[in-house]
Amino acid sequence: MYCAFTLLFPVILLVSFCMADSAYIHEHFLPCLSQHFSNSTSRSKLIYTPNDKSYFEILNSTIQNPRFSSPLNPNLCIIITHFHASQVQATVNCSQKHGIETRIRSGGHDSEGFSYVSDVLFVILDLRNLRSIKIDVDQKLAWVEDGATLGEVYYSIAKKSENLGFPAGVCPTVCVGGHFSGGGYGHLMRKYGLAVDNIIDAKLVNIEGRILDRQSMGEDLFWPICGGGAVSFGVVLSWKIRLVYVQSKVTVFSLVRNLELNETKKLVHKWQYIPINLMMIC
Ligand SMILES: Cc1cc2nc3c(=O)[nH]c(=O)nc-3n(C[C@H](O)[C@H](O)[C@H](O)COP(=O)(O)OP(=O)(O)OC[C@H]3O[C@@H](n4cnc5c(N)ncnc54)[C@H](O)[C@@H]3O)c2cc1C
């Protein structure tokens, strides 16, 4: 009997906390959001609470580390899948006002789960619907929203020009949001550097809910969001990127050599002289 009680007590405590949290969210946070959200996007497409049928589907759809795809995440109250920058501003403002933490999620590839786990009450600010990509081939520039995947970025650029590309990571489902703000390395790194070396502007919602660009945020903020993890500074909405020249035909190959065959040393030595010449041809 004693054992049963000791096991039951924490469960009851947890459930009652959740109910209290849920009531607080419904009485304060959701009405605050409703005031700010325009009628153009229906609430059902924007806000997912644990009572909604598609809540777990939305939650788990981009979680890359299966360790976190458990429905037992008691501090998560709501997932908001924004369609407009103004909705992101509203979420930031209402979270601030009602003392609720936000977790920003773009592609959900963060292995530690920073974009979908917290020790305190929180909402997920999910950017999956902010994924437009606008390309200016003549200027060799593009504006890319944070919910776009790298695959979408590469494909969109390739559709416009077979001689333009962008130097970022190799995984097509990683999103621009976490990737660019963390640096972003990939196959074109030797020639063009990291993704952040080719970012020339960004739009960010700061803690006060204001939208800033590079000029209005200043270099002291622009510099750390390009590689230092933008999540510490605000929600990045989009990035302006410089496109780079690529050959229209690319040859990819992989060569497997066994260390036991004494060939490896010779091969690695020879390889040192090849890439530099390849870069000159490009
Ligand atoms: C399979 C796989 C392959 C990978 N390949 C590469 C690679 O080739 N090169 C490379 O450099 N990296 C690679 N990575 C690492 C990847 O770039 C990072 O994990 C990146 O942070 C993922 O971004 P995301 O938006 O998909 O993830 P998320 O989990 O959504 O975000 C990651 C972090 O960034 C924050 N964040 C997301 N969006 C925003 C935003 N709009 N504003 C502010 N903060 C934001 C989140 O809160 C979280 O802390 C790979 C990861 C995986 C799982």
C-alpha cells in the first residue's frame, strides 16, 4: 500500500501541474494570441494543443532524434506553425507577457532536442510554413525563409540557373534556420567557405517582438547570429544569401581503399595535388 502511494503521488502531482498549466494557457496565452492573429489563417491550421488530433503528428514529423519523440513531454503546451512574420511577433510578445518559454524549430535536426524540449512550460514556435525562396539570378542573390530545407534551396537555385549554387550542408532535410545560424559546412566549403560566409543580410524578430534587418540590428548582433546560434538572440525569419558559381556538370565518385593495402599512403599523398587544380578549373 505504501509503495503504491509513493508511486502514485508523483503521478498525481504531475497531472495536477499539467491541468493547471493547461488552464493558464487557455485563459491567458491563447486569448493573447487570438487578439494578434489576423483572420486570414484559420486557428486550426496554426495552433496545435495536445487535444488536437494532429498534435503528435506535427510534433514528431520533424524530430530527428527518436529519443525525443515521446508524447510524455509535460511542459510542452502548444505548437504554433506560423505563416506570417506578424504571427511570429505575436507569439514572442504573448510568451513574454505571460512568462512562457519558446523553443524555435525549423527542421528539427537538433540532436540534443533544444528545439523541442524544456524543463519549464513552453511553446514550440515552428517555422515549417515560412519556407519561401526568392532568387534574383542577375544579382546572384536570394532571400530564403528559415523553414526551407537545404534541398529546397538547392533545387530552387538549380531550376533558375545551372551555374549557380550555394555552399551549405549535404543533408537535404536540414533546414536553413538552424543550419545557417550554426555555420553550415558542405562540399563547396574549400572553395567558398561556410554558408555563413555567404550571408549578407537577415531578418530577425527580437525579444521585444520587433523585426530587425542587418542595418537596424547592427553588426554586433548580425555577427553572432551568423554562426553563433541565433536562438540566443531572437527568431530569424529569413536570410539574404550570395549565390556562387558552380559548374553545370558535377562528377561525384567515392573510392574505397583498405588501409591494409599499402596503397593508401600513396593515394592520400597524390590527392593533395589534385583538388587545388580542380578549383582552378571551376
Ligand atoms: C542527418 C543530419 C545531417 C547533417 N548534415 C550537416 C552538414 O552536412 N553540414 C552541417 O554543417 N551540419 C549538418 N547537420 C547539422 C545541422 O546543420 C544542425 O543540426 C542544424 O542546427 C539543424 O537545423 P534545423 O533547422 O534542421 O534544426 P532545428 O532543430 O529546428 O534547429 C536547430 C537549432 O537552431 C535553433 N533554430 C532553428 N531555427 C531557428 C530560427 N529561425 N531562429 C533562431 N534559432 C533557430 C533551434 O532552436 C535549435 O536550437 C546535420 C544534422 C543532421 C541530423
